[in-house]
Amino acid sequence: MQRPSPTEYNPFYETYVSKAQDGDIIDTLGADKKAWEKTLSSLDESKLDHRYADGKWSIRELAMHVIDAERIFAMRALCISRGEKQSLFGFDQDEYMANTDFSHRKKEDIISEYIVVRNGSIHLFKNLTEEQSKALGTASNNPVSARALAYIIAGHAKHHYGILTNRYLS
């Protein structure tokens, strides 16, 4: 799957697309999965409630945000790759967090869910034809291709992994 051109996604997502490594996006998604799993596994359960500043998400919330966003981006990629013509909805990450309580979620459960969601994304993108990966649709009132969503998923997770390692764990 080729890296998407800038015309295949909203400029807002350039931050994420640019963070996705060159090369096989499937390999990138797999490597990132291992990094998240290793890092989260190394943390004590009590550390998951750590916030690096007032008003910031806890590590537990950050991880669940990455999972939520990946589910949504992958669903968009599925719809677009299958020829959906309707505009797909946007989502407000702050509203999602305000309406969710992740405090009861155990570390092993979060890791397991992350792996399941990431494996689902890997299988989705690995099995798209080149034509399906280039399919364009509309999400959040902006054009986006299925392959751009693969790179957005990878870059979004990498972005938050950087925040995790640089702000929460340093």
C-alpha cells in the first residue's frame, strides 16, 4: 500500500500521516502494536492513573483514546473501501472522554483490547486491494482515502506513544 498523497486527507491529519514510517504500513502497524504492548505491560497498575498535568488524560484514558480512535478510523476505512457514498460522521474526542469512565479497566484488559483492535486493523488493511486502498470517501466533511486512514491510524498511535513516553514516563 502506497503512502497517500496530501490530496487524500484533510491537512489536519498531516501530523499523523507524517509520523507513519516509510515502508510497509502493515509492518509499521505490527511494530507499533508490540511497542505499545511492551510499554503498557511494564507499568504498575497504579501508574495507569498518572496524569502529567492537571486536566490531562491519565495513561489509562490515553490508551483507551487510541483504541477508540483506531476503531473509528478503521470503520471509516472499511466503509470507504467498500464504496460507501454517504458522508461518515466525525467524533469529538473530548466528548467521548467526558462520557466514559475507564477507571475500572485493568491493565491486562486494556492491552488485550488494544491488540484485538490493532490486529483487526492489520487484517483489514492487509486484505484491501490496491484499488480499494485508493478509494475516496468523505469523513468529518472532508475527503479521505482508505489508505490515508491506515497511515492516520499508525501516525495517531505513534503521536500518542510519543506523548506517553516523553510526558508521562520521563
